[in-house]
Amino acid sequence: MEFITNAGHLFLQGGLVMWPLLICSIIAITILIERVCMYNAAKSNMDTLKAKVAELVPQGKWKELRQVCEEDGGVAAELVETAASQPHDVDKQTQALQGAAGAIAARLRAHLNYLETIVTLAPLLGLLGTVTGMIGSFSVLSVSDGEPFAITGGVGEALIATATGLCVAIIALVIHAYLVQREDSLVSEMEEVGAVYMTALVGDNDAA
């Protein structure tokens, strides 16, 4: 309880810029929760999926393959399902895979640019709070002669905004790095299963 009280007191001391910094932190945490849920749902069972692709594509069992992909539910399976629904010409399949991969990758990257903005914006907001706080502190000179501690106290309060801005930026940076790593992992899965799919398809066409 005391911690919450002290935190609230520091928040109020930081000035008006603390409110946009609070909004930035809420946005960053919201993006983290939403993206983690999305990435967890987008994960595929790669061993099973690759085995089924290598087994069913050469046999031309497209309906069965699409069923496997629907049950998997991941983005790698979605990529295979999209390709399996197209005409089974190698060139058309290649175009289908590339188009689907680009669309899915864009969906995986959604909202990450907001984190990049917060990483840049938060320290600037903190610096703005410090500057405005110092301007207010030095204005004390004109009304509080003989009270030097009023100036140093005001500067100390203004620095709260800078510290908060840096903390928000650091947190957003760590969240962004983690989410980018998760996104890259899912994109790698798509590339891996796409290569298996095309290898099985080309081998099937060659055999035909």
C-alpha cells in the first residue's frame, strides 16, 4: 500500500507529461499481451506438418492435406492450405506461396511499429517534462528570494519525468525485441514448410 502511495506521489510530481507516458506504457503492455496470444495461436506442430506435407503432396491428396492444415491452425499450416487450394502448377504454386507468405508476415508484424514509436517517443517526453519542470523551478527566483532549496527541489521533481520516460522506453524496447524474435521464428517456420511443400510438389511433377 505504501509503495502505491509513493508511486502515485512521484507520478503527480512528474508533471503533465507523466500522463502520455502512462498511456505509452499501457499501449506497450497491451500490444505485448495481444501479440503473445496471437503468436501462441499461430504456432504449428512442425514435425507433424512437414511429415504430412511430404507424404500427401506426392500422392495428390489435397483434400486430406487441407484437413490436416485446418486442424493444425498455425500460420505455417495456413500457408500450405492456401497453396493446396490453388491449381497445382509449379509456377502458380510458387506465386501462391509467395503471396500468402507476404500477407501472413504482414499480419505477424502488425502493431510492432507502435512499439518502435514508443521507444523513440518516451525519452523525448521525459526530456520535455524535465525542461518544463526546470523552467518552472528557475521561475522561483523571481518570487522566492532566499529559498535556494525551492530550485533544487523543483529540478529533482522534473527529473522524475526523465527517469519515467527512460523506463518506459527500455520496457518497450525489450518487448519489441521479444516480439520480433517470436515473429521471426514463425516466419522461419513458414519458409521451412514452404520449402518442404515445393520439394514434394516438384518431385511429384517430375515423376508425372
